[in-house]
Amino acid sequence: MKNYVNIALQVLPKSKTKEAYDLVDDAIKVIQDSGLKYQVCPFETAIEEPYDEIMKLVEKVQETCFNEGAEELLVYIKIQNRKDSKVTIEEKMRKYN
């Protein structure tokens, strides 16, 4: 079994030619199109899947932001991992939904 983790991804792009929010929208679109389970939040996006798949997505998000006009990215990643069980978005959010 692949180890499912939760990763919170925040991308803060800098660009002289494109609005930061437009670049963030480009990043979110990549996440939406990935097929991975995710939840967009005001400051970051939570992603729940196997670690290696998420890290490939993180790389693709960065490449897309650069291709769309970012000159620099500040990328913040928080990871929750467990030795013997999955970490799910639902378990953290159920009392708030």
C-alpha cells in the first residue's frame, strides 16, 4: 500500500507581467486537472494522495507558474504523514462540514 499523506501547498508567485492571483489560478487549475484529491482553502490547497504523486504535482505546478509568467516562486509545503495509516482531509474537516 502506498502511504497516503496530506500536503498543504501554498504558492506565492512574483511576476512583473502577470497578476499574482492569475498565476495562483493557473496553479490551482493544474491541481484540479491532476485527478488527485484536493481542497482549495483561502491560503493554501490541501492535497491527499501518495507522497510521490503529490511531489510530482508540486513540480508541475511550479513549472506551470514559470511558463505562465512568474519570475520567482515562494513555495510552502506542510506534510502530515503516518507510519501505518492514511491521513485524510475528511478526518480533519468532518466537524466543520
